Amino acid sequence: MNALHSSVHHSAVFDHPEMGEHEDIIFAQDRNTGLRAIIAVHDTTLGPALGGCRVWPYENPSDALTDALRLSRGMTYKNALAGLDLGGGKAVIIADPRKDKTAQMMEAFGRHVDRLSGTYITAEDVGVSPDDMESVARQTTHVRGTRATGLGDPSPYTALGIFEGIKASARHAFGTEDLGERTVSIQGLGHVGFDVARRLHEAGAGLIVSDIHAPLVLRAMEEFGATAVDPTATHSAPADIFAPCALGAGLNATTIPQISARIVAGAANNQLQTPADGAALKKRGILYAPDYAINAGGVISIALAKPGGGDELVLEKTMAIGDTLAAIFERADNEGSTPERIADRMAEERLAKARSA
Ligand code: NAD
């Protein structure tokens, strides 16, 4: 093989393990601002591909591509299961959000989004601020969650969906959604976790909380009478329900044997470290609310907000997360499967139906 062939072989994007059935992958550069971005459009069967833009200092473009491909596929499933008429996509910008990111860079990203004529619709994700999205919006209308198009911070809607999902989980595991006699341990009291804590407290639940940022823990103790635990002991705290609302991969071979709760239902993305961890939860008799099903309130609010409109439809679709979870749990029981596998299957079924229509 000569040098040309060998280099072509090594950069063969189509052989990428995460390539799947992605429709478009755009590598975008801008010489004036230093922008290097990858926009991945996974599937537009149900509509334009909606998914956030992440700014992250990836060690190399290959890691960025892997992340973009995985995240965009995840958005196809999330949007499909949430009942949205939207496909899945995601963008990543290879930059340190604190050091490299500029308004000009975000504008350049907006111009690249605009070239896709609405095939991809962007929004906020990790490393992107509301101001960044305003920069993007100066260059394209294919953006959601800005001051002009949005309902503002999606976190309260995510929290509402988590609360509805916790009730649906309780109904399935305990036969009642009454949380008055229940204790919930919440890991992470950020934008979503704190609001979940407030709703649970108002519903009469006892709270065990942790955060690596101490002032948030103190606030929850004062406002909700919560009991504080060390972040490393949140999953093993004596609670009926464990709500991971910090980072992903918290459910793994080390933590799962230590969980004392009967239910895991929280906001964090990618909670299962590996697919085997879902089976391990089931084996221990722990009911798991699939992360992308229960935390869809945020994307619902971004997708359905109308400029100047109210949030009735957003609330309706977010409240429906409880029904979706109930259907997932029932089917998982009937088929002897795990909830996260059933969630995937339900999303795939909706896509297959739309493709054959
Ligand atoms: P956030 O950054 O506001 O809050 C996360 C909190 O977790 C912070 O207060 C942080 O100090 C704390 N934390 C970090 N590591 C911890 C640890 N080891 N133990 C305990 N606390 C820890 O983020 P957020 O917007 O509240 O999102 C929380 C999770 O939900 C994330 O995984 C996010 O991807 C996911 N999510 C958020 C939304 C949304 O609308 N914001 C939507 C879907 C999913």
C-alpha cells in the first residue's frame, strides 16, 4: 500500500466504530477565529436534527468526533422517545471554554450552522453560555433556547420531568406515588437537583443530599430540612429512591452493590457506565428510570418554546414523561427486559414507523 492509500485508510471516517447511520458529518473551520467544530446529524426521519453545541478542550479531533457521533445518536433517541417531531444531532467545538472561546468564534459557528439550512438546529450544552447562543443567533435562525426563542433556563422543566418520573417510578415499585413516607437521596444540587429537592420536599419526602459545593448543601439543609452526606456516600445512603443529579457513569460495578434504594431516578446523563450495569440493577431488584427518558424536560422546553408564547404545551409534554416511564416499566416487566433497553426499542419503533409511513 502506498503512502496515500495508507493515510486514506487511517482517516476513514466511514469505518469509525460510532459511525452508525449518521446522515451528515461536517468538519467546520474558520481561520480568523480558530474555530474547529464537528456537526453531526444522526437522523432526520422525524424532523430537523436538534441537539446542543458542546465546547470542550478535546485532546484530539478523534475524541471530538467520537463524542459528536455518540451524542448526536443519543439525541435521536431522546427526541423520538419524548414525542418530539425532531431528529437528532449535536455539535462539538474543540476549544477550552474558559481560554479559547470568543464571541467571534461562536458567530463563525453560527455561520456554519446556517449553511445547513435548518437540517441541524443548535442549542446550549456544556461549555456554552446564554451569551454564546446570542452570538450564534446573530448568524442563524436555526438556534433554540435564546432570549428571543426560548423560555429561558431549561432546568426547571428538566426538574419537573424528574419529579414526575420519580412519582411514576414510585407507583411502579411501591404501588403508590405518595412520597410522604419516602426518603430520597439526591446527588448534586445544581440547576436541576436543587429544584428536584424543592419539589420533593413540597411533596413531603425526606431528603438526603450531597454536593461538592458546600453552600448548596447548607441551603438545602436550611430550606428543606435535608440531611447532608458525603458525595461518595449518596448512592449508599439509607433512602427509598436515589436521584443522581450530578455527573454521569455513577452507576457502575462499584456503586451498584452498595445502593440501598429500590429506585434510581435522576437527571444526570449517561448514568450507566456500561450496558451490563443496567442488567446488574435489575438483578438487584432496583428499578432504573432510563436517563434520557426521565431528563427530557429540558429538550422539550427548548424544542417547543414559541417566541412570545406560553409554556402550556411544554408542561403537557414534560408531565407526559411519567406516562412514558410507566409504559417502559410495564413492558420491561412483561418482556423480562431492562427499562433502558425498552426505552431504546420504543424510540426505534417510532423511527421505524415514521420511515415506513
Ligand atoms: P449543574 O452543573 O448546575 O449541577 C451539577 C451539580 O452537581 C453542581 O452543583 C456540582 O457541584 C455537583 N456535583 C458535581 N460532582 C458531584 C459529586 N461527585 N457529588 C455531588 N455533587 C456533585 O448541572 P445541572 O444543569 O443541574 O445538570 C445536572 C445533570 O443533569 C447533568 O448530568 C446534566 O447533564 C443533566 N441534565 C441537565 C439538564 C438541564 O436542563 N440542566 C437536562 C438534561 C440533563
